[in-house]
Amino acid sequence: MTQQAMTHDKKPGAEVGAPLPHSRWEGAARARRTPAATLLGLALGVLGASAGCAGPADRPAGASAAPEHGAVVTLGVDAQRIYERTLARDGAPSCAELTADVAAPVPALVEITERVIAPPGSGIRAAECLLETHALEVEPTLTAWVTHEATLGFGLLVLGRLDALEPALAERLARAALAGELAERARPRIARSERLHGLLAPGTAEEPGPR
């Protein structure tokens, strides 16, 4: 599937910049993330950060502006279909509704989490559907989210839902988080887990202070 920055026929208000990196669905996610992925990873905490971006009406369908680069990315067919459904204003569609008639929903959902910048809710909804229905299939992606500071928002989303995951998978993700860059933030969330709190040494579950 070809994914490239749009370079022609841009609409007013949609800047064009350097191409964003291709999706890393086929292998384990890399430790380093692009600035665009960093913005997405922090989306849960900075939902207002996209206020200065062009809205969906100002961009071609399926395209998302990356504010710091001025890039407009074009999604694959399946990812674009799901992305457009996340923009519904009459209630959040279920995961089944988002992926209906989509030939390959898993890589499409991962593509959205890695490439769509605005609105941030689109990436968050895609991540939720991966957790709810495809967690085992995307374990390398989930492991990267709970391991790296660049994907903090997604990582916290996973850590908050450990008890809803298959037990063995939840334990692997918890152990990865405790060994990664998000260890301090992971400890209090793992401490609240009914199944996983035993992974922590006594007195190590305090929430980190402001950075």
C-alpha cells in the first residue's frame, strides 16, 4: 500500500511538507518515533493541541495535517474509510461499525494510530478498537506504546485497560512497561490492577510528580 505526502492539488489552508514515515505494522514498532507520532501519542493529554490545524472540511477526505511540519498525509483505502467514520458527529461508532466492509481492519487501524494527527480522537478510537478486538494480533505495537515516552498517551490507554486483556498478554505488557521509559507512570496503574499488582515491589507504586 502506497502512503505518501500529497504534493499536488492541495486545498487552501492545507500545507504540504515532507512525507511522513510509512506504517510499521509488519514488524515491532521502533523505539524512536517521529515528531508527528509523538503528537499522536500525547493526544490523550492534549486534545486541544490540534485547534490550530485545518479541520476535516479544509482537507481532502482521509488526510490529516501535521502541524509542526505542515505535511498532509494520504491514508490507504481501508484506513481512510475508518478515519472518515471516526469523524461522525452523532455519537462514537462501535468498533464493528468502524471496520464494517473493511478488508484488512488491523493494519488499517494501526495506520491511523501512526499517521493521523487531527483530530486526535481518531487515533485514540483506532487504538481502543485494537485493544478491544485485536490485542493479541498487535502485541508488538502495544508493547511499543507502553515502553516509549513518545507514545505516552497510547501507553497510558493500554495500562488503564490491562485487566480487560487476556491475562498472559496483560502480564507481558505490564512487565514491558516496568522495564521501559514509562516505568514510573506504569507502576501506580499496575498497582491498581487486580491481577498484576503482585508484579510490583513494595513501596514502588507512587505516581510520579510533575515534570
